[in-house]
Amino acid sequence: MLPDLAIAHDFSLKSCNTFGIDARARRYLRIHSVAELSAALADPALAGMPRLLLGGGSNILLTGDFDGVVLHMAIEGREVLGERGGHTLVRAAAGENWHGFVQWTLAQGLGGLENMSLIPGTVGASPIQNIGAYGVELKDVFDAVTVYDIASGQLRSMDAAACRFGYRDSIFKHADGAGLVIVDVTFALPTAWAPNLRYAELAQAVVQAGTAAPSAQGISETVVAIRRRKLPDPAVIGNAGSFFKNPVVSSARCQQLLAAFPALVHHAQADGSEKLAAGWLIDQCGWKGRSLGAAGVYPKQALVLVNNGGATGAEVLALANAIRADVAARYGVTLEAEPVFV
């Protein structure tokens, strides 16, 4: 027997996106189980509509009203599965809050996710973006993901290779992954934990704290403090975190840029390429703290675009396009947005 679906009409999405954009959805439904997801996808009243899957709304820019159905993933649950090959396997459902899940793993005495503390969003969205922070990416602690295949109506498991993880990228951001709905994610956390302090800012903060042997919980608290100091709280100032990816260029191109701009911030990558600091490029173009309409650039971090109150998605998009144009004109570098535009 299919569950009854509590479908809302003409629903405001303002509270469903961290930018706080007041766009509306023609239909809206919170999904609490795989059975509800299956029923929603089979419902003839919703079948012909455009469909938007939504998690924490922290990596999305609503550029206008959505004339379709929003399926808001709210499946909850988390469990320790056991040990395998020097790792403890932990599973969390798609609707779990990411930071809450990280804190839960630490409370179980499990390290590995602490460098990614306070990243906004849900567990289900984490593989889509291959989230990362302070020297750790999701792929580094990933074991498997359970997806609902819309085409077949079946659940199946995918390993890291099948997910095709890249820098802020995965199969789920491409056409061949568009019909896959993430239901839960399993993580492989190291049984023999050691701190990851490869990221210079984090390592310096740990040294300044005078902690000779930092714990996973201590590193999490340090990361939280750094993020709160640098980034605006979406509950206070609407934003989607880092708006642009750090562009990656060839070593030769980086050398050309350094010849013209000796202070260029760059980081060598394992494959010989160079990752540039998008925030530095934007700051050098004079955008930090500036606004266009009600959309602005956060004064403390040029990589973050903010809703200063009542901004529309179109205003945020116009600001982003103006920044991209200035960076391209000055440096010949194309900035790519992290959030998905809808």
C-alpha cells in the first residue's frame, strides 16, 4: 500500500535554502522514507512536472520560482556498522544534518570527519559535491552510497570508483547521474586515527592553542572556530558558503601569471597543475565588501556572496557574473560557481 503524500501547493522555499531567497515551488513534499520517494515518483499528479531534489539547500541558488515539484529529502538515521580492514564503517541517511552527523561520530569516539566540521548541508548532498575542507575531502573517508535508481525503481550501492569523484565534482552532477537519488552514505573512518594537519592554517591554529597531541574533538572545535571567524552564519546572513571553486591551471599558465602578478596565491597539485585562490583573485579586483542591489560580497571573505536582506536570485546571479567578468578581464582566469543554479 502506497503512503499518503502530504503535497503542499505554492510553497515558499525561503526556509529551505541558506541564501534565504524567497522563491516558491508549485508543489512541495518532504520525503521521510524510500517508500515515500517511490510513491512521489510514481504519483501521476507529479509525474509530468519538472523535479528538484533538495537537501539542506546550502549549495543552491534559486534564480526564480520553480514551476514543478520539490522533493525535500528528510530521511533520518545513523548507525555504526562495524570494522573492516582497519576502518570503522558508519552509515547515515541522506536527510541527516552534516555537522550534526560529524559531531555524532566524534561522540562515538570515531575520528576522520573532524576537518569537515560545520560544513552546512545534509549527508545526502555530501557526495554530490565531494565536499571538503582543511585538507580532507569526502572521497578520502567514503566507502559506499545507496541510491534509488529512478529508471529501474530499485536501490543499488555504488563505490567510490562508480561515483567518479573529482574536485567538488561527482557523477551526481552529470547527466548519467541525474536519475540517481542518494538515500544513505557509508563512511570508512580510520580505526587507528591520526590528526590531519596538512592544511597550514589549521596546523598553525593547533600550534597556537598549545596542544601537543590534539584530539579529533579538539581539531573539530578548532575548525569550527576558524569557520565562524571567517564565514557568515546563514541563519544571520544568507549565503551558500564559498560561491566559486578555486580555479586549477597548468604550471606553465601559473608561471605566466606569476610573472605579471608576483603576489599570486597558488598551491601546487599532485598532478603538476596549480590551484589558484579564487578569493584572492576576487579581492584583488576590488569586490570584497561591495554590493549590487541587495546582494553583496562578504567583507571578511571575498569568496562568499551574501544576501544582505531581500535579495533575489537574479541579483545574486548578476553579482556573480560581474565578478567573473572582472576576474577574466584582469587575469584571464574563468571562475566556476559551486552552487547549482535553478
